[in-house]
Amino acid sequence: MITVIPIVILIARIGEAALETIRTIYISKGHANLAACVGIVKTGIWLISTGLVLTNLTDYWNLFAYLAGYGIGTLAGMQLENMISIGYVIVRLITPGDPQPIVSSLSTLGYGMTRIEGQGCFSHTVNIIFMIVPRTELSRLLGILSREYPDILYTIEDVRNIKDGARIFYKDPKRCILGFFGM
């Protein structure tokens, strides 16, 4: 007969693993304050869930709940991080054609860009358009690109740090309490 303890362990491990995933992402993006706060809560949950398992190692339901909670929690943490969308990304658009229609269209929507002309291996002239975009705006930008420019090649990279006060997008950066949380 299964008791309530494995369910408590499962829920605790899901929460703990999700928080660990988010904490790791915040560390990699340089948000030390938030990572430290999440780490405190995560460690408390870990102590409780691990203690429940270690007090009775012969209960296989506890062990299964502990292991399953870790896997589910990791996936949940990744989903939460996508919803939070903290930080910025570099979007690189590479086009062999005239980039002016793309530049004009995206600049009217408030996206800042830097254009570089180069040469490609398979085409004589290529244009690379660099954009630094808040992650909260990335899905909107990708929707525009897939609808209006489905053949354009793009790459996306995370940005760890950005100069304080830099204006890279048409929206003003959020301040006050949201700044503490990296939003």
C-alpha cells in the first residue's frame, strides 16, 4: 500500500529540481541575487525530500518518487525558464538578397539593427543583420520572420551581460523590483 510520503517526495523533488534548473540559468546569465534566493529555497526542499528517502531506504516507492521527481522537475524548470524569458539574445539574420526591406520593416516595429556586408561561400554577397533583442520579444520577432521572410537564415545566442543603461530596443528597461529579478 502506497502512503502519502512518496507523493510528498515526488512533489518536493519536482519543485527542487525545477528551482535548480532555474538557478543554474540565472547563474549563467549573471543574476547573482536571484540565483542566491532560489538556491536557499531549493536547498531547504532538497533537505526535506532527501531526509524522507534516507530514513527508509527499503521503501522503493520513496526511491521511485525521488528519481521521477528529479526528471519531471528538470523539464518543468526548463518550461518555467522559457516563460520567464529573462535577459537578451543576439539574433543574426543572414540574407543573400537586398536586406533593405527587412531592415525597414523591422525598424518600424522598433527593433534596432546593425548591418554588415560580407561574402559567402555559395553566394557572392551576403548581408548579416545583428539584433540584440529582449527574450520577451523573441517569439514575436520569430513569428514575424517566419510569416514575412520564411527563407531567411537566422541564428540566436544568449547574451550574458549587457552594458547598463544601453538602449538596444525601443522599450525602456524595467527598473525597481523587477530589476532585482532580472526582468
